[in-house]
Amino acid sequence: MDQQYSSILLENAVNEFAKLPGIGRKTALRLVLHLLRQEEGEAEKFGNTIIKLCKEIKHCHICHNISDSDTCTICGDPSRDASTLCVVENVKEVMVVENTRQFHGLITYWGGHLPDGRHRSGRPRNRKFGKPSRLRWNKRGILALSATMEGDTTNFYIFRKLAPYHVKVSILARGVSIGDELEYTDEVTLGRSIINRLPFDETFHS
């Protein structure tokens, strides 16, 4: 039975919070009631922060990472090793790799994995997918996709596309367990995997 609310405004706010991932209606109600207990200025600050985020957030024109400007802090940092590019699946994993403090090259995100969007030719269907062409200008490429069947399929696709360009391609050492999503890997394990990464070859697809 649906919960009854004493206010349409309250119900509408609960409905919006409940749209967030991992937030059920009970938790949504608790969050809304918490906001109502705050001073008016705090609630306005919360709302304005979300509105400003949605209106002003940018994506780096080089790696597509979330940024406050057209070039993110990673791509704009002259101290980074521009000869090495690490490829991850999504924006969250850019942050995960950065938090290890073990990688000092550049990072780009691929936008998912191939089985979620391929033409019959094997090319990505989703236009948000990364392009292997950026990697070909780097001496070294690290494929830091999740250690799943889909991640390995995408690794193989990128590896084959880079074959003519003689880029030295490596993947994370399997300290990241097969079947694990990268965003749930602890930072110590991920950091060691980056340091002990392995050369990529076609045997990883067999």
C-alpha cells in the first residue's frame, strides 16, 4: 500500500529524491524531512548547488572528463606523463584511478563496453564511446577496463585497432579480480594493479 502524504509538495519532493539510484521511498522521505528541518538558507544553498551543477558543468574537450572548464585539471597539468594514456570505462573510474595516486599519465574514459552497443561490424554504436585513434599518438596505453568478459572484449577491440601503430599496450595486473567492477575495487589493490600491469596480447581474448 502506497504511503499517504499530508502535502502534495512533500509527496512531489519525495518522488524526485526516490528517482536517485539506491534511494527508496523511505530514505527519500527521510532526506526531504531533513531538508525541511534546516534553515531556509541551507535548503536554498542545496537547491542552488544542484541547479548550478546541471547548468554549468562541462566536459573536457580532450578526454571528456567532467570539468569546470573546457580542459580538465588532468589534461591541463603539464607535469603529467603525456606519453602514457590510461583508458577507463566511465567518469567515476577516472576518479578511482586518480585516488590511487599511482598513475601520473593522462586518462580518458571509453564510455562503456562494446556488448552494450555494437554494430554487426563490431564498431561501437554509441557515439559517446571513446576512439582508439587518440591512443595511437601515445607511446604507451593502459587498458584499465573492468575485469569482466565485456571489459576483456573491449580491451581486445582497442588492442586490434592499435596494432598498426605499434603502441605498447598493457592491461591491469589481475590483482583486480575477474568479474569485479573497477569502481568497487579498493584503492590499494587498484594501485598495485596499475604498477604491476601486464603487456596485452591476443591470449587475453582466448
